[in-house]
Amino acid sequence: MEHIVIIGNGIAGVTAARHIRKLSDKRITIISGETPYFFSRTALMYVYMGHMKFEHTQPYENGFWKKNRIDLLQAFVEKVDTDAKVLHLAMGNTISYDKLIIATGSKPNKFGWPGQDLQGVQGLYSKQDLELLEENAPNNKVCKRAVIVGGGLIGIELAEMLRTREIPVTFLVREDSFWNGVLPAGESAMINEHIKEHHIDLKLSTNLETILDDGAGRVKAVTTDQGETIECDLVGLTAGVSPNIDFLEDSAIETGRGVLVNRKLETNIPDVYAIGDCAEQHSGIGNRRPIEAVWYTGRMMGETVAQTICGNPTEYKPGHWFNSAKFLDIEYQTYGWVFGRKGKPEYEAHYHWRHPEEKICVTIAYDKNTEKFLGINTFGMRMRHQMFDRWLTEEKDIDYVIAHLKDANFDPEFYKPYERLILDSYNQTRNKNIKLKSKSLKRIFQLG
Ligand SMILES: Cc1cc2nc3c(=O)[nH]c(=O)nc-3n(C[C@H](O)[C@H](O)[C@H](O)COP(=O)(O)OP(=O)(O)OC[C@H]3O[C@@H](n4cnc5c(N)ncnc54)[C@H](O)[C@@H]3O)c2cc1C
């Protein structure tokens, strides 16, 4: 019986395994070094914050794997020999495969800062990182101040986590406004305000220079390029992630930043595939980046590769870009493309609305030549994915989107509707006279 071996039990590897099982009787083994069972990485923060136990982050009962004839092996793969179709494990033994799926995820970036390997300096990625954080920052007696380096989504999560234990946090952000490579200026400015309101010491346009040793191998302070020395007991390194593929260095598998794959997620070596955070497309699909380190794309790639492996060759087609995250108390959703400072095309214009009192805002991107709707960012309100996905496919214009915003409101019973305010401001700003359409279930669910 054909043996499929998957390295990595994250969302990508596990989805591939589940779908191969649905489609076939093949022998499946998942090897992973981090934990015996799959868990939801995105929920790690809630364990530290006391909202859930680690066991609750595991979406499947432990018996699920045996019942579905998916063998689990907790081990670290050190080397891949694609000629012999054999994996070498750190524990000394080997395991052979007929088809191999590499789904080894990411690792936190380290940029060679002096002192980056001291005790008390860590990333936030794995379960082991979470355990280390419990040791380094159990409370504000042991950790009198934390310094977080890198203003992205994981950095702000770490800041929120530490603040729940009342640990003072200094947040070093290289850019002159939070995440403004991705977020348009108005949104980024609103998040700056929100971070400061949470008593986080946000230092913009500031780079880490050195992490100082207390003489016993532990961090005692950091210095910045602004000439400051900040005493601290924890340094959180959250300056992005990169594919976790060092173990492939001596293999014949072609790599760039990640494992290079074609649209069918095949590598240069027959019977070897790569999916999830560690996979790199030769060129990005549409506006997407060649490496996509997000949860749902890992799941989609897992489903896609399962089809190919089970005899139905399938290309990875992720559809319109979307994503969601949380900046402390503010929920963020994005559909389609709304560019921040980096990569904004010449034809893209933005309509931005911000609530006069609350931390709520919307940016709608459109083509300034054709008025075509390109994408939307929402902060502090929840919108219906399905509607924006459809409007992008149908290439609606921005006036249509504004007029039909009520259709996209996720749940007006629980979330205050802001469509009227957005519409009035839009009409005024752009000198238009668009009328707000009533919500239509018929339109939303495309009935009759
Ligand atoms: C704190 C945090 C919050 C996040 N929040 C969000 C969010 O809100 N939304 C979102 O879309 N994304 C979020 N992400 C990103 C998301 O979690 C990842 O995109 C996703 O988990 C990647 O899945 P994966 O299956 O590709 O890899 P991973 O989940 O990284 O799984 C890979 C596994 O392979 C193991 N492995 C690696 N190398 C080897 C080896 N040589 N031998 C054996 N095992 C190996 C690793 O230890 C790991 O267990 C977050 C990430 C973090 C760290």
C-alpha cells in the first residue's frame, strides 16, 4: 500500500492527511517534532491569558487519529534523502515514504542582533515558546518590563498577552506608524492610538540595536538606535516569520525562501510536495505573495494536495484574498486588496471613513479610472465574507458596494449598523447621491 508521509502536524499537514483519508485507503504517517497532536496555533495567546487550557486548543479527540488510520510520530526530521525516499530522524532511525508532503510551517525571524540568544529572549510561535513565556514572564514581579521587537500581528498579540498580567511593555516598531506597510495611513494611525490607550509604550521609528547580558547569560536591557537603554526581563522577538526548512539544506529539493512549488504544490522532485507556511510559489498568484503564512491558506493547500495525491491533479486556487485579525480590542477584516504604503498600485484610490468617537473605521479601495471595487478593510465591525467575495468576482463598482453595505452587515442585531454614517460621508466627500438599499436576504442568499 502506498505510504504517504507528512512532515508537520499543523493545519496544512493535518488537513492533507484528513482529505487523503477521505479520498483513499493509503497508509498515512504524520511526523512532527513539536507536539504529539495537532493544536490551533492561533489560540496559543488565549492559553497564556487564561481563557482556555492547552487541551482545548486541540480540535480533535486523541482517538480520532487511530480511528481514521492516521499514524502519528513525534520526532524531528533531520535529513531528507529523495533518491532513497528515506527520512532520517533525530532519534537515529529512518522512515521511508512513497510520497512526501513537507508542511513544516515557519520560525520566528532573528536578524543577528547581539544578545539574541540570551535567556529571556524568545519568539512566540510554538508550544515550547508558550511554556518559555510562562517561565520568563509569569507575572510582573519576575518580569518587571518586557520589550517587544517588531510591529506585526504576533507582536501586538504578545503585547496584549503580557498586559493581561499587568507586565509593563515597551513596543519597538521600525516603521513610523504601526504596520503601515500593510495598513493605509488612517487605520495605522488609529491602531497607534489604541495601542497607547492600552498603556503600551509604543516607540515608533525605533530599531533594536543590542540585547545586554546581566553577566549570567540573561537579558538585563536593550539598547535602541535612538540612543535609549531600556531595562527589561523579557525580549519578545516578533519581527516576522520565515519558512522552517533548514533541515532541507543538503537535500535535492529546490528552495528559495521556502520550498519552491508549482501551482499543484509539487516540488522539483517527483513525489515530493510542500504546503502551508513553508511553501513558496515560483511567482505569487495574482497580488498574493509567493509565501502565505496564514491559517486558511494552509488548510486550502492541504485540501488541494490531497486531491493531486489521490489521482485528481488539482491546482491551488485560493480565490480572492481575505484575512482577519485582532488589534487588542479591535477586530480587523480585509477582503480583496487594500494596499498600505508597500506596493500600492498607481490606479488604486481609497475612500476612508472613521467613526467620530469610536475606534471604528472602513477603507474601501477602488480603481480611480474605472471605479471598480478592489477591496475593503473594516475595523471594529464584522462584515459578511461571502458578499465581498461575490462583489469582487462580479467586479462591482464602489457606488454599488456603498449602496448595498447593509447586505454585508454580518449581524445587525448584535453589531451596530454604521452603513448610514458611511454612506452620508461618502456622498459628501465624493459629491454623490447614492441611496442606501435595504438589506435583502434574497440578494444575500441568491434566492429564486
Ligand atoms: C501566535 C500566532 C498567532 C497567529 N494568529 C493567526 C491568525 O489569527 N490568523 C491566521 O490566519 N494566522 C495566524 N497565525 C499564523 C498561522 O498560525 C500559521 O499560518 C499556520 O499555523 C501555519 O500552519 P502550517 O501547517 O503551515 O505550519 P505549522 O503550524 O507551523 O506546523 C508545522 C509543524 O511542523 C513541525 N516541524 C517543523 N520542522 C520539522 C521537522 N524537521 N521535523 C518534524 N517536525 C517539524 C513544527 O514543529 C510544527 O509543529 C498565527 C501564528 C502565530 C505564531
